Amino acid sequence: MITAALVAAAATLATPVAGVLGHRRLRQATGTRLMRIETPNGIDEQGYVRIGGIDHWISVRGEDRDNPVILEIHGGPGASNAIYGPRTRTWEKHFTVVRWDMRGTGKTLRRSGAGHQGELSFARLYEDAVEVTHHVRARLGVDRVVLVANSFGSAFGLRLARQYPDLYSAYVGTDQNIHDAGRDDAAHRALLTRLHALGKRKELAVVEQMGADGQAWTAEQHAAYAKIAATSDPLTFSTMKSVVMKSLWFSPLHSLGELGALGKGMKLSGQILPATAGFDDWADGTTFDLPFFIFQGDQDVLTPTDRAKRFFDDVRAPLKDFALIEGAGHFASFRHPEQFLHLMLTKVRPLVANQPQPAAK
């Protein structure tokens, strides 16, 4: 999962100097041209919808309204997926992609301000997700949507898929975050080993002082841990620089002010994390009454691949599949969007493209 510190750094990728803003505008213009949808049956809508008492920003984009609908649940908490539009443009040839800035995130946060977000809790955001799902079904006239959840968003995704199989035609988790109430400390031990090998004494002391039990950490400690884990892993750090930061800086959908709101949203939404550290996905249930997929980076150290695979092995579902995205750590679907699309086209779309899609009631 991304941390507030990382996204705040990305939002201020470079102090504007001569030529920097001009280059940004050129790249934004290129992104705008790339993202144009001009097909006769296409859809390109961005705007605000009243959800749970506040206005939420929702984007609906695709080249053919008859394609299956994807509803994304972004990570963080507070890390909008809207910045990745140009990188995932090809997805919209085969799916209608719905992106939503959660309460406390990005454009939703900027719309009404930090003091008017209402309750920021896992339970409140979960209810928002259910309401957004119903809105999307009604707006697009479909009975079910494909639920695609990444990173911290997959904590919502598992629970949505388990509780509402009638609303979703399939579940796809990527950067799949599996909670086990702190039983497995392998990732913590691996981080200590990595920091020791790198000679990062200051970071090593911070992580050692925290201890392995995330249930005892503050929101600030959760953010610090994730920052250290990400920046000490070469592949994750490279992805942060080449994918996340550049996507932020050059996003054609975001003004400079909105980039600042993304960083603020990460910090604001971090308050959700301590209450989720005790979640136990095995105890909550491994039976899902819908097709179940995990597409994970083969080298993910933030949401460890081996833990996701152990959970997957215990899942009972009408159909399930696990696949690795090669050469990827965290942010796997955005580092290698074509690999992710190939998995969606070969494993998921054949199951959902021909399902009856009656108008939602």
C-alpha cells in the first residue's frame, strides 16, 4: 500500500523551475489526446455523485458501452487511481472502467474539504462502496460489475465480494492485501534483514522499535513502515519513481492544486489503518460465491505474494485462478498494464462478457 509520505513526495515531484511546468503541460496535452474516446458507442463521463451524504468524484470511461464494466477500488487508503488513465488507456477498448475517489481522497476531498468528509472509517467507506456499486449498475444498466481491487482497496474488495456476490460478476484482486491479525511476521523479518544488509541503521532502528505487531502501531507508524519497506526495495522504489510519481506529475486530469490534495488525502486517510490491523481474512471466511482471481506482482514486498497465494489456496469459489505479473512488485497492474490486461482478457472477460446483463432495478 502507498503511504502518505510517498504520495506527498510524488505530488511535489519537482520544485517548479524554468521549463518544468512547460514540459508538464506538453505531457498533459499528449495524455489528453491519448485519452479521447470518439467511438460511436463510447462513454466518457467524469463528475460528482452524492454518496453517503457528500459528493464523490466518479469517472466512467470505455469505447463500447456493451463491454463488461469494471469497478475499481483504489488503495492507499487515499491513493486515487485516476492518475493512471494514460497508462491504462488500452483497458478501455475491452471494458468500461469506473474509477472513484473515495471519501478523503483526491477530487472528492478537494470538492468539499477535509472538514466536510464526514466519518473517515473503514465501515463508512465500505458502505460508500456498496452505494457506488448500486449507482454504477443503475447508471450503466447492468446487473453485475467486475470488482477490481488493488492494494488496501482489496481489503474492501474481499469483503464486498464475500457479502454481495449478486452485485459482482467476478472478483479480481491485485497487490492483494491479506490480513491475518498479525500471525505472520515474515514480511517484518524480511524488512529487517534487508535494512541490515543495506546498512540503513536509522531505518533499522525505527522498524525494530515498532515491533512486528501492526495492531499496536499508530497511523504514523503504519505510514513510516510502508515508506521504509517501499524505498528499501529496489523494484518498488523504481516503480514509485517511474510509474507512480510520473503518473501523478503528468496526469491530464489533475491541476497542481489537485496534486496537493492527493498528498493531503493520503495523510488524512491514514487514520483508517490502525483499526484494520487486527482484521483476519481467514477467520472472515474463504468461501466466495463468484469467480475469484488474484493477479499479483511476482516480487511484491508490500503485500507479500506468498501470503496472497496461501489465502488463494484456501479459497473455495465456483472458479478461481492465481497468476503472477512478471517483473513487478507492488503497483503491478500499473507497472505492467498490458500484462494485467492480457490476464483480464484471457481469464476474466470470457466469463463475464456473455452473461445476461438486465437493467438494474
